[in-house]
Amino acid sequence: MIISFTGAQSTGKTTLLNACKDVYKDDFNFIDEVTRLVKRNYNVPINEDGTDITQLFIINTHIENAFKIYDKPKGVILDRCIVDGLVYTGYLALEGKVSKWVFKYAKNVFNLLLPKIDKIFYTHPGDVELVADGERSVDLEFRRRIIDLFELVFEMYDERLKNKVVILKGTVEERMEQIKMNLC
């Protein structure tokens, strides 16, 4: 089983992944954050400063993660998935910061990887404050536009995402209860 968190920056994905590590350590393997790893490994700008190279590294890391899953005897929970790759690449394409072909590549990879994901937990932004951590963007307008793009993707791909996306709301404890209900 392949599970992923998805959502804008600072909406609780990593917090929930860490909570899941405690609860599901015997049932799942865990793959941590993609974007920050790419930033650290390749010294490329992320968030609203992303480039063609940044997004290609990120999309390719999503592909690598998809293949790592087949090496694991247990299920896998991802901190982010290809939905994030599509949304952030889409934002950067709209801003003219990535090429159209990079966005097309992200969309093609999205279409290939989406069927492999069993459940996508979308961390609703309404319950979580935007907090600086030195890497994530704290630009409120950028965050709002990313949230709008997530909602647009959910609307555009409604048929393909139906029964996959669960919107998590509330406190960490309430969100964990929603996760437990969907994983039993």
C-alpha cells in the first residue's frame, strides 16, 4: 500500500509523517520530504524561486521514490508525492520560471505515478499557521496561490482522485484519528 501526504508548505505534513512513524513503524516504511532533500543535495533554489533544474530534480526524485516502493515488503508512507510536484511546477510555469516542457514532463509523470498511490492525505491549510523554518517559504501570497492550485488539481482530476484523497482537518490528534480511520 502506498500512502502520501500532500499540501502546501507549513500545513502539517511532516508532523503527521513523524506521528505515523510512531504508530505504524511495523506496518510501513517512510520516505521523508523530497524538496528539502533536493535543495540540500543539489544546492538549488526551491519554493517560489524554483527553476527548471529544481523541478526536474524534484520530479525525478518522485520517480525514484516510486521505484523504492517495490523494494519494500511493507507499505510506504511518503511525506510528499507527485501531486505536489505537479502543483509547484504548475505554479512556476504560470510565473514563467520553468519551461513549458518541464511542466509537461511533470504532468506526464503525474499521470504515470498517480495510479500507484492508494491514499493521499491532503493537509488542509486552515488549521496550521505558516511558520518559518529557514527553508520553507513564508510568503502568504505564494502559499495562497499554491493552495488554490491544489484545489484546482483536485477539481480537474476529480474522477482519478475520487476515493484516493482524504482532506485532513483539525488538530494533530484529530488528523491522526482521520488517518487511522482510513488505514484500517
